Amino acid sequence: MQRSDLTYHMTIHTGQKPYLCNLCDKAFTSLSSLRRHSKVHPGEMAYRCRICDITFDRRAELKEHLKSHTREQKSQCELCGKEFHTLRELTSHFKIHTEEKHFTCEICSKAFKERGSLNVHIRTHTGEKPHKCQLCHKAFARRNAVAVHTKTDTRERAYQCDLCPKAFMGRGVLTQHLRMHTGEKPFVCNVCGRAFAQRFSLKCHIKIHSGEEPYKCEFCCKAFRVHGTFKNHVKSHTGEKPHKCSFCQKAFIKRCQLQRHLRTHTGEKPFKCNVCDKSFAIVRGLENHTRIHSGERPFKCNLCDKAYSIKNTLICHMRIHTGERPYTCKLCFKAFRLPSSLTYHMKTHAGVKAYKCNLCEKTFMDKHNLSIHLRTHTGERPHKCNLCEKAFTQKGSLRWHMSTHTEEEPHTCRLCFKTFRLPSSLTYHMKTHMGEEAYKCNLCEEAFLDKHNLIIHMKTHTRDKAYKCDLRDRSFSVSFSLKRHMRTHNEENTYTCDVCCRAFANGSSLTAHLITHNLGEKLNKYNLCNRVFSDERKLNLHTKGHTGVKAHKCKFCDRTFSVSFSLKRHMRTHTEEKPYYKCDVCCRAFATGSGLTVHLRTHSGEKPYKCSLCNWEFARWNTKHL
């Protein structure tokens, strides 16, 4: 050992640093370290690459970088075949396979492969930031962070982008940035032909084909292809969020997340659409938007051939087929397919309804529902049908209406192969197979398949009829019943018969009327009495009259009924519940609306039912005449 080597070694024990920097008073143990440090200050010469204009503090770093241009690869890993420019890079890579971690943190027991990584990690516990910028005195935990910061502050951004106001320090960085505007993607995958704007993105993509995932998480055993993604994932377990917002003190795991968040404060939207001049805060938002103009839908469902322009929309759609509901409420354990649905659901627990209608003082949990509600006051119907010019207040209502023109029923039950127009109808139908009746009434033990029907049922106990007719002293428990009733006043008959042009207030009345024309359509006929019904539900109710099955039993007496509605009507005799329907002429009351309708004919003299043999007329259809 030479004398100079011994002198340098002794400084490790004594801590002596005889070489001082004249600009920042920082001390070093060797002259070479001082020379390398002096290049951090502005005006000092650095090692610059002539090809891409990137600068380095050390000559050795420049030599290693030049090999990336000449594509010289000397060292190869014996386990995975990966090649590296230097033996140092190969040694660092080999630790991924051996998983040797000799350096352990005494505070959180986290292990590291190198002592330097451990020292940097300990600073996350102590908060120490020993590396300071000599110009603005900003402190950093890592040495390379202060070096990058110093260059960004001192170096002139000489390379200006011609398409946007951004400027860059190097020609290579500007070249990469311009590809964002031009859409150029020169790096192409040899396996699938996919192109990328950066070489690093191509390297990460190739690992998808090779299946290589060398970085494994010790907390959840999840594997990653890219080391940066792996490091960010580990922070989700440790809770480390080093990137903090200077406006609201919100912290983030990734720097790009912080940059994206800062645009919410500054309002910056640097990515503009060339077709409609709409701007976006992130590149992905622009990419998704451009597919609206091009009509491109690259993300296709393998089960129902549906296609989407956004990948995340396809992921959410696949949950309809798989039944996956990954977002669970911590209060009632209800599960949802979308995070937005969970967020909206949580407001029902908080009871917050911040959006109030200025016309009727009704409140809503979000602005969207308020805007839809306002259309009931203004009469606005922005969603119009292109085939029949019918308009709707909501887009979902228009979609449902369009299926009536095409008669398309794309949603099929896998158990009985019954088809439906809407996915919600299929979901409701599947519960009939599972026998699931999760919503039970606390007062009468009656069960329902969904919450909506339970809410309507509860109003029969509370007698809550919030929907009132302004023209007549009648009230209803459901808004749809009020809308149907209002058609009797304004003579709005939206359902028209194609044969005789007769109009009806609801679809079920039109269906029953079509039977009279004998159109040869498939009707529901009972073989014992040859009676014909307009739908299957009415046929099933009629069949119970022949079979004698009476499953609905009264709790107060031993009477039984074949139909639940007959039991409800009978219960009024025990509860002394007031009748719902009153005659405006003689004030007589009736338990059913049909009873009132027949009674009104005694005042008006109307007799709508005629005998086909003798032309006699009757007020009731079941009058025994023949």
C-alpha cells in the first residue's frame, strides 16, 4: 500500500475533510471528489454527450451513456440472458435473482440489498435532508435529487417547443416532447407490432410477451415488470408519500400524480384537441377524447361483442358478466361495481343533500340529479328519438325507448334463456331463480326482490301519498300512478292502435285492446274455459281460480285468497281502513278504482259493452245476458 492510500484511508477513521469548496464551503476527503463536486455549480464544465446533449458529472458516466448510442453490450446475465453495458450494472441486476438483503432497518425491519439504499431509507424516519441547494437553500434527502434540482435552476432552457410554450434544457428531451404533439412512435414491438414514443416504454412492453416480472413485493407477493412501478407499489404498503402539494399540503406517492394534481390549482390544461380545440389536463384524457372524433373503439368485450373507446369502461362492463363488485361499503357491507356508485351510496349514510331546488325546495345529493329534476319544472326534454321524434328528460329513458323500435333483447338469462331489453331487467329476473328476497317488511313480513318495491309497499302501512293531483282531490303513493292519472284530465293518450287508430293512456290497455282485432298474435289462452288474456301475468292469476290454490291467508280470520290483492282488499274490513275512491256526484265510496268506474256509469248512463247477437248494451262486461 502506498503512503497516499494510507493517508486517504485514515480520513475515514478521523473524519477529516481537508479539501474545501470555495463557492459553498463544502468539504471532501479527496481532491477528485472536490473536482467532481465543483461541476454542480453554474459556469463549470461538465461532460456533455454530442449526440443527445445530455451532460454528466463524471467521465465514466459519459462513457457508459455513449454505449447506449453505439448499442455495445458486453455483460450478460446467466440466469435471464439480459445484457448490460457495464459489469457494475450486471452486478446490481444479479441481486434481483439472488434476493440477498443484508442491510436491515432497525425501525421498521425493512431490508435492502445495498447500504446506501438503507441510509436513504432511514431519512424517511428521521426526516433528515442533508443535501442542500447552494442557490435557494432547498434541502433534499438524496444527492442526485439536489443535482437534478441545481441543473433545472441554473441551466438555461434553450430548446423551445414550437407548438406549445414549454422549453427544455436538452435537445433529446425536446425530441421526446415533440412526439407528444406529432404522435410519432418510432419504437415498434417485433412481436405484436405495437409502437411507442420512448425506448423505455418499449422495453417495459416486451416484458409482457416474455412474462418476466423480476420485482416481487414482500408484503403481498405481487410481481412487477418495471422497478419504478414496484417502488411506487411498496409505498402503498408503507404509507410513504414523499411528494407534497405546496397549495393544500396533500401528499402523493408519485411525482406525476403531484404534477397532475397541481393543475387542479393552476387550471392548466396543456393538451389540446386539433379538431375541436378542447383541452385536457392529462395526455390520456386527450387520447380518449380523440376517439370520439375518429369513432375508434379498440377495447372489445369477449362475451357480448360490445366495444368501448376507453379501457376502464370495458373493465367496468366486464363486471356485469362476472358479477364482481369490488367496492364495499364499510357501514352496511353493500357492494358496488363502480367507485362512483360507492361514493354516491356513502352520502345516503351521511344524509347530506346539499343541492336544493329553488322552485319546490326538494333537495338532492348531487348536482346531476338536481339538473334532471329541474326539467320536470321547465318541461325540457333534450334527448330525442330519431325515429318517432319522442323526447325524454334522461338519456337512459331514450335508450330504453329505442329498444321498442328495434325489438332487440340482447340480454339473455343463462338458466331459462329468457331475453330482456335492459340489463337491470335481467338482474331483477335472476333473483327469481335464486329465490332471493333480501328486502323484508318489518310490519307484515312480506318480502321483495328489490328495495324500490319495499319502499312502495311501506307506504301502504304509513298511508303516505305524497303525489297529489291538482285538478282533483286524489293522491297517490307513486309518482308513476300520478302521471298515469293525469292523462285522464288532459286526454293524453300516447299508445295508439295501428289498426283502428284508437288511443290509450297506458301500454297494458293497448295490449288488451289488440286482442279484439284477432291479429293472429300469440295470445295467452287457458284451455279449460278458453278465456284469452293479454299477458301471462293475468293468465296465471286466472289459473289459480280453477286450481283452487289459495296461498294468501288472513291473520285475523281463516279466509284464504288466490291473489295477494284480494287479501289486501279483504284486510280493510278488519282494519276499518277508509276507502280510496269516492264518487264526486253522490259521495259514495269504493274500495277499488274499478268499482268507482262502474258506479260512475250509473250517473252518466254509459253502457260500453254490447251483445253481438241482439245489440243490447251493458254497463258491466260480466253481466249474465245469454
